Amino acid sequence: MQEKNKCAICGKAGSGIIINGSTICNSCETAIINITPSSKLYDYYRKAIGRIFANVPKPKKLYQK
Ligand SMILES: [Zn+2]
């Protein structure tokens, strides 16, 4: 179990959704939902999300063996 969660994107402690063990705070979640590719922050969030999902185990590995 995780205790104090820090947002994987903005680094602020807080509660929010947890994806792959990484917390995304409510404000970042809202920002991601509302972001558009023309936004200045689009690349920033895209990279942050990429980091989070880079650690997701491949489903294949889970079911192999
Ligand atoms: Zn955040």
C-alpha cells in the first residue's frame, strides 16, 4: 500500500486516481481530460503519461508461464 501519494505529473501530494502505482492528482486529471494537442502543456502531459505507462507490465508476461 502506498501512503502519501505524490502526483506523478506535478509532484504535489494529494489524492487522485492511481494508475500503475502512480498517482495523478485531481487537477492534473482534469487538465489531461481537457487538454488539446494545440495546448502548450500537451507535450508535457504526454511525456508524463508516457513515463507512467512505461512501467506497466505487459499483459503477455502476466499470463505466460
Ligand atoms: Zn498533479
